[in-house]
Amino acid sequence: MYGVCGCCGALRPRYKRLVDNIFPEDPEDGLVKTNMEKLTFYALSAPEKLDRIGAYLSERLIRDVGRHRYGYVCIAMEALDQLLMACHCQSINLFVESFLKMVAKLLESEKPNLQILGTNSFVKFANIEEDTPSYHRSYDFFVSRFSEMCHSSHDDLEIKTKIRMSGIKGLQGVVRKTVNDELQANIWDPQHMDKIVPSLLFNLQHVEEAESRSPSPLQATEKEKESPAELAERCLRELLGRAAYGNIKNAIKPVLIHLDNHSLWEPKVFAIRCFKIIMYSVQPQHSHLVIQQLLSHLDANSRSIATVRAGIVEVLSEAAIIASTGSVGPTVLEMFNTLLKQLRLSIDYALTGSYDGTITVGNKIIKEHEERMFQEAVIKTTGSFASTLPNYLRSEVLLFIMSKFPLPSLHHSVEAGKTGENRNRLTQIMLLKSLLQVTTGIQGSNMLSALPSSFLDGLFSTALMEDAEIRLFVLEILISFIDRHGNRHKFSTISTISDISVLNLKVEKCSWQDTVFMKKHSQQFYRHIYMSCKEETNVKKHYEALYSMLVLISIELANEEVVVDLIRLVLAVQEMAHTNEENLPVYNRCALYALGAAYLNLISQLTAVPAFCQHIHEVIETRQKEAPYLLPEDVFAEKPRSKDLDQVVIDFLFRQSKISEVLGGSGYNSDRLCTPYIPQLTDEDRLSKRKSIGETISLQVEVESRNSPEKEERVPAEEITYETLKKAIVDSVAVEEQERERRRQVVEKFQKAPFEEIAAHCGARASLLQSKLNQIFEITIRPPPSPSGTITAAYGQPQNHSIPVYEMKFPDLCVY
């Protein structure tokens, strides 16, 4: 009976008859549309039959694939697509399983057309929003297969392109289907990302070739526009745009590994393009996570060749600029910390010639050249990232970089020996270059917030070092801070210009913030300018920087008091060159004369006091006629001339008395102008004559050893142990606690005690002080005994001879 029913078509189930009727006798005729409408209506009317329809269609498709009847395969897939688009009932899950089984069968085929057909059907399915979730559906096979198609190496270029594009579309469909559904397989797992991301990057690598083949965007056809590279870029952007906070790491790590495996850091063009896509695709609040991944990768590659590290740093620079427009988060100081650490490692590599610290000879020259390129890349990255930061963050960055500066005054560990000196010097120069990059282009009207006191103190200490290159960098850093209106380039050369109006200077009235800043720090500026002028190793660039600094202070930060102090400072520099107590070379003395002439010529025109201008002009004219070697046009020429300066007469000098007289009549402080400038020496000046930091430490040790008597019996040094250090720390803490408690009691007493008690306490102390003073006076003014002995008075008591006051010998410490 059952056999008869199986052979008779009228007795077959209705869904099978409807499925069979959609297939024509000739597959070239295509799908029978009227019968397809009947099948669709039946599936919508009886949704419980949908899974059976899918199973039967799958059975027919598998049979047709095995028999190479590809026309019927296409018809079956078209029918499946239409059923998927029409049906959204709860039973669709079972139908989808049959559908995915048929798609997988097509993708497994070696025929490119079947692979493309299966991919297109899967993409249509991916765009359908299902009403019911699926708890057990897996897309592992599709991720693997689509990734494999992205790497197709078919002999036919056109077919290879189609297969690769189909693979990219399939991956895009997998992402769309699973990325927003928590019940689906987690597409962000490393096992999936390690296949999807490299496949997209593989196709993205050929974008430059595709662009070179295209004559112009206007002439490109639609087919050329739809290239695998462009499709891969669009898919990558969509993938990263959908990434949540916790998935960024899994999406970025495969990119870094791909760039490592294919050596794509050295050309760095593709790496920069990739991370530009990434940074513009991720959500702005997630951009700092990408920066963190790059920083970690840079640390992991700290022993890689310099070109690889330089490529990573260049990429980091581009990414940081983009990230700063959004949210940089806590990565600002972390980024600078990593860059400075890599800078220090690079200096070590350049000195030792190897990555493990052992000195080699064979490749040291090449390594130094590569490391120098890497160091410049790090410094450039530091500046490019800092240029996008607000001023308050720049100040934090400046303090952070300055804290890394190896100075004994900043309690840094400093290495001794020749290698240690070279390492410290190179570290100082690189950090100063980084500071210069950070300060370049800084905009802000508030100097108090832009230049913190702790930063200035460290910078001025560096300015007193004997190394000429370091001093020049410090001057450039200070100039970049002060020049807020772009006037610096107008003073690139030192000259005695007759009319400063041709310079078109941008001058604004000094604000109260600048006035407060100069009242707080002006003496530091003056002292360090004066001390810098005393250095014998100064060259033309140093004097140009000093001139620019003097002029910019006069333009940007000067009020009447500052102008007076600057004039006094320049006159003191002139006196330094005239007296030559520092035994400066002839060129340096001529340069100081010329520096004073150029500055006084400019400041006289800025103050616009006729008598002041006339005096300056007369001295300059006298020098032009009789001593041109004291003017900047002669001193700072390509071939400067210098003569014996012993014949410098007073007519060649700017006279302080004359300047104070003419400016005093115009309202300036003449008393202050008459007072010669004397720099305030501080502890920082001890660093001014050191050749190296190691030498300074050894010098301090030598001085201490000289102060101790050599012939004295030396006490054996106490052995320093852990217990000794622990006891010292505990004792110091206890002393601090006692002092703090004593101060608290004193403050509390003066706040809460009655007035009578406080007055009595102060009176007792005053009485005690007076009694001690009386004792001292009694001892110091008591007449010395007479040389002739004593005489006996009337009542048998000894009596001293009286000595006249003018013959008494008073002690040196006697106070009248």
C-alpha cells in the first residue's frame, strides 16, 4: 500500500507537490512564478509545514548538486530566498537550519558560481530581522569558509576578484547577523576575529594598486569602484563601528599581528592607513583603547629593529592626533611615559650597539643611524600629539617630561663614568627636544598657568649647564613660550635697524596676569640671561637666542618696571664685556657689545623717548665710524672681525647715568635706573660650571673630603644594614610627628587661651631674653684687669685701677 502511494504523485503530501511544481521541465525557463506564489501562500497558511518544506528543498538541492544539475540548484535557492523574505513565523528557526545547510553545501563546492550563489543567499538572509531568537545556531563554518574565499588565488583574475568579494560580503553578513544579538555566537571571540580581520586587511592591502590602475575618479566605471579593497574597507569600518567597549582589544590585536607577520611597519604607509580607518570608525569614547593597544605593542617590540619601532611610533602619532579630537581619557601621560621610556632605551641601544646591553663593533654605526631616526620619530610624535592638547594638559605634560630630566637637584639617579655621561647628555638633549616640540605653537594668554614654577626652576637649572647645545635648547623653549604673537621670526638676525615700524610688530598691552608673572619670575629670567652671557662656549646662535628673548620679553611681558630692569641688565652685560672679569675671548666680548647695541636701539624706539633715542643713536654712529667691530652687522657676519678691545673708550659705551637722566625725565624710575644690576646668586649657580653631572657629584665628594682634617684619626664607618636604615626612617618619622604636635599645640594655645595667659607667656619670654642680654653686656663691657695689679682701698678691699674708655679693648662681637 505504501509503495503504491509513493509511486503515485496524487497521493504525495501537498507541500511536496507544491515544491515539485515550482521546478520547470527545462531549468533555463527559471522558477515557475505562479506555482511559487501557491507555495508561499501555503507556507504562510500552514507555518507548521515550513520546516518540512525547507527539508524537502534541501534534499532536492543536494541531489541536484551531486548530479551537476546547476540550473535546478539556482531555482531551489531562489525559492528559498523568497520563502525567507515572506515568512517570519516562530517556526522559521527549523527552516533556517535547512537553509543554512544548503548554503554550506554550495560553499563547499569547488565551482565558483555555486560559491557566489550561496554567498548571495546568505547575505539576503543576514539582512532579515528574525522575530524569534535562536539559541543553538552556529556560524563557525561560515566564518572559516568566507575567510578562505577572501584569500582566493584563482588563476582567472576576474573569477578571483568575484570570489574575494563574495567572501567579504559573506563576512559582512555574518557580522550583521550576530554582532547585535547576544543569543547568537559571540563574533568578537579571538577565534573569529583572528580570521575575519586578517581577511579584510589582506584585501585592503591592494588598494594602492587599484588606485594606480584607475586613471581618475571621474573615468572609473562602477565595476572598478566596487573593488575588493573598497568593499573590505567598508566592511572593516562597519565591524569596528559596532564594537563595544570590551571588544576593542579583540578587534585591534589581529591588526597588530597582521602588520607584524607581513612586515608592514617599515613602509608604514599601509599601517597608517589601517589605523586611520580604525580611529575614524570606532566610537570616540573608545579611541583611547586603540592608543593603549598601540602603546602596549610598542613596549612588546622594544627589542625590535629601529625601523619597526619607528613605524609603530609614526602610526601612534597619527592615531593620537585623531583620538585627541574625541576622548583621550587617561592615556595622555601614559603615552608620554611610554615614548620617553622608548627614547631612553634607544639611547642605550645607540651607545652599546646591541639590544642586550653588550657592546659590539660590527653593526654599531648602522644601529646608531637607525636609532637616531627612531629618536626623531619619537620626538616628532611627542610634538604632534601635544599640539592637539589644551593648555592645562600641556602644562601637565611639561612637568611630567621635566620630572624625567636627569639633574642632581631633582633627585634623579645619575650615572658616573664616560658612558654614563654620554647617556645622561643624550637623554637631556632628547628630553629638551621633546619639550621644545611640546611648547611649539602653544597658544594662551595666561603665562602663570602655562609655565608652572616647578617647571621653570628645573628649566633654569638646565640653562646654567656648560653644554652649549643644552643651553641653546633651553633658550629656544623659553622663547617659544614667550612668543605668543608670532614675532620671533622678525628677530632671526641681530641688527641695529633704524626704523622698527618696517617689522610690523604685533604689540599688545601687558595684562595683569603677565604683570603678576613677571613680578614672580622676572629676577629668574634676568639672572639666567646674565649668567648665559658669561659662557665662553657661546656662538652666534646663542646670542641670537638671547637677543630674541630680550626683545620678546619687552614686547610680550613688559611694563615700565620691566623695561627699566631690562635696560639695567643690558648695561650690566656691557660692563661685563668692558671689565672682562670673566676673561672672555675677544669674540664673546664683541658679541656682548653688539647685543647691547641692538637691544638698546630697539627698546629706545619702543619707548619713543626722543632724548633716549638720540643718545643710543649717537653711540651707534660713533661705533660705526671708529669701532664697527662692536656692532652686530660686523660681529655676526659670516667672517666676523675682531680687534684688541683694550682701546674701547667711554664714547663707545652706553652710559647708565645719561640713560637714567633722560628716562627719569619721562616718568621712569631714575633711582632704579641708576642702580647697577647685580644678579641674585642661588644654589642653582653651582651647576653653571660643570662639565657633566658625574663630575659635579665627584666634585661635591671631593670638597667634603677636603673639609675633613686629614691628620685626624678617622672614626670607623658604621656598617649600614637594613635595621640601621629602618631605625633611621622610624626616628625621622617620630621627630616629624613630635614637631607637628608641638606646632599644633602652639596654634591651639594662641587660638583658645585667654589674653592674660598669652600676655604673661610672652612677657616671661621677653624677661628671659632681657636677662640673657644683660649678662652678655655685663661680660663684654667689664673693664680688663690693670697690668700693674690691684691697690687696697681704705677698708682693706682690693680695687682695680680705672682705665680710660678710649684705652679699653672691646671684643669684636660687642654690639652698641
